[in-house]
Amino acid sequence: MTSLINIQISELDKKKTAILHHNKIQKILKNNEDNSNIILYSDESKNKQLNELGADVICITNLALNQSFSWNLDSGMKVFDAELFVIEKAFEIAFNNRQLNIEKVWIFSDSQAAIKRLKNSSLKSDLYYIQSIRKWAEKFQNNNIQMQLEWVPGHMNIKGNELADKAAKKEAKLQRTAIESYISIAYIKRKIKESTLIEWTSIWQASKAKEKQYSSFECKSKWKAKTRIFKKQIWSTYI
């Protein structure tokens, strides 16, 4: 994956990383009069009370204009999968909104876990979103567009990240039927395990109840065994 995308995770503390990020963005946007750079922020949020997941991507091309793309993921996806999902959506949005003069795409996420997974993913990875991100990255490479994926600290007054977080939280509160269904493989596996465990517990409790019920009956055989005595005989042979 690193051959297709320049992936960066800062080793500095959150405050220093946020300051450096702010200065970087200001410099990019100041010199982006020709819109040759696209900046995107991705984030997800879970509403624990409603058990709903929301995700959002903020797309920025200049200081005055930004677009927001939001999804209600319902409860059929784990948080880690939602983080990969929204990064994949950022790639898709960037590619579909690219212009002829586009040179570089910057994608920022506050999920270190998702970025590390992408950085260390093997070519044989079977995770759907990782495979999908790789395909988008290959399309960008074929169009001679540089890809940059970086970690940014959350809740550090980074405008793009704050906007994406706010929109994702809002989407998670909306209990509505989405046009598309988003269910991850990990979620399905977890539900299968839960269902199997519930079924096994039910069978086990039923068998214990039967065992307790049968133990109340005293079972005696109608037949009595007779005792027979055999005389011990010793045989010896001489040759």
C-alpha cells in the first residue's frame, strides 16, 4: 500500500502535531488558486444511546468552500470498519471530484488504528475496504496524481476534523432508513458467534432441566442377578 500512498503518522504529541498541521494546510490553500490540491477530512462517530454510527467526509479546495458528505451506518458495522469505510469514501469522493489539473490529494483521519492497518496491510489482505482503497489508489497512480494519507489528532481545534466530527455525530443521531445498507463482515461474524452461543446455551440449559427431571425417578431393575460359584482348577502339562 505504501508504494501507492504516502502514509504518515506523526510521532509528536497532539498539540505540536496540530500546530504543524494548521501551518501545512494554510500553506497548501494559500498556493491552491488553481485547485491542483484536494484536501479531505474523514471521521466517524458512534451514538451509544441509539447504537447508531455516523460517518462524514469534508472536502476542501479553497479557504472559502467546503463540501460535506455524510452517511448513517445504522448498527450493522463495527467502529474500526466504519473508520476504514469513511477513508475509502474519501478516496472515492476525491477521484470523482478531481479536475484535469489535479496534482495531489490530501486525506486526513484521526484514526491511527485504521491508518496503521493500511500502512501494514499485505497485498493478500481480504478486508473489503482495504482492497477498495488499494483500487482507488491505483486509479490515482494511473492518472499521475499523488496520494497523501495522514493522521491528525482529534478534538484539537483542527477545522476540517471538527467539521467532519460534528457532521458524523449529527448523522448518528438521525434514526432513518438509509438508501444503502452498510454491514461489515466482522459484524456478521460477531452476530453468528452470538447466535451460536445463545443457541448452545439454550440447548445446554434444556438438557440440564431434563437431567434434573429424570433424577427424581428411582429406576430399579426387575431382574436379579444370580451368583454362581466355580471351582478353581489348575492344569499343568509335562513334556
